[in-house]
Amino acid sequence: MTVKDVYNFINTIAPFHTGAEWDNPGLLIGDENAAVTKAVVALDVTGAELAQAKRVGAQLVIAHHPVIFHPQKAFLAGGVCYEAARLGIAAICAHTNLDMAPGGVNDALCEALGMTYEKLPEEYAEGFLNAGTVPGVDTAPALAAHIAKRLSAAVRFADAGVPITKIGVCSGAGADEYAEAKRAGCNAMITGDASYHDFLDAQAAGVSLFAAGHYETEIVIVDALIQKLSAAFPSAQFLPSERPCPIQTVI
């Protein structure tokens, strides 16, 4: 198996060209012809993932968030990109293309939440939205408690004061899609990050908004992706990142 083989497989389940125009998915570091026997699967490529890859002998890190996102003018010693190249560790990043893909991040989040769901057509939020229900849950406090339990997350929410009949889902930084969720008939929205004004605006629009954390709403893809990769490449080993959520909450 080579880096290119892994890239090609991910391209079949989450085509890189479907990523948002502002995004930067793809093979971002390394030699596509390099052999791979072990890979670390993660949300990010940080020093922790590189240290893990070096320790276990992995030649590749497969991450959700692009390790190169904004233009960089320098790659210096100590920086993640420089160190990955120096260590001969490649990086493949599947971001918005994996968010919206069948079996991708949004689907994995709905599965983790035990939802009955469907992918909304591309006319809604350019394909970044799922919608569905949590059986037996129809109030905002009950849904918040359900999310917290299923994701082991601290959940912030604004209750619009209406029974919840249809829930929009957009992992990560998707709070600004609450209006598109409402247009699709949703009166609740689950995402990772939301600002104070996102909560106010969604509540005023009649949409209960729930923010369960960027990490918590996206980490669910790691195990799902490992299962797919392990089935496609049974002779290789795919290991989850050992790095926990970097954000701590004190209540």
C-alpha cells in the first residue's frame, strides 16, 4: 500500500473535488509513492500526532482538518509541516469533502446521536446539512441531555420554546446554517460551535440551537474512517490519534 493508494480510496468515498472552494483537502505533505504499513487517523495534524506516528512507526497521518489551510510564507524547524517532512510522514486531509460525503462526518454524528436522519439536498447549505429526529425526544432540555450523554459533551443551547419535530445537523462550525435548517422545516439545529449572537438569532427565528463542541461533534469520524480503511487495506494498521480534546470545561 502506498500513500497514493490511500488517497485514491478516500477519493472514492469523499471525492476531494467536492470540498468547498475555500477549503484545502488532499495530499498536503509527503511522497505519494511512499509505502505505508501504519497510519494515524485524527482530527488534526499536530505535534502530538507526529510524535505518535514516529513512536509506532507510522508513515502517514490521515486528518480531517487541513494541516495547511491558510497560505504560508515559511516552513521552519519545529513547525508541524517542516517536522512531518523531515520525519518522512505524509499527511492526507479530508475536510469539507468528508463532512458532506455519505458515511462522512455529518452522517457519523447522526449515527452517534442515535438519530433517524436523511441528507438534505445540495440546495440546502450546499449539502452540509442532515435532518432527522431523535425518537422520543421532543423538547430542547431533553435533546440537550441526550446530546451530552451520547457525545460525552458539555452542551450549550438556546430553547426556542417550541416542540422539536425536525432537527438539522451540521458538525463543527455550522451554527450559521440554522436559517437553512429552518428553510428545510427544522425547528432545532445541532452543531459544534456557536457564538452568543448565533444563539440569539436562532432562538428569535424559532430554532432551538445546540452547540456540543467542535471536537466532540467531529471526533466521531475517526472510528468510522478507520473501519472503512481497515476493510479496504486489511494488511495495514490504522490507529486513532491518542490526543484528547485540547479544550477543558470548568462548570
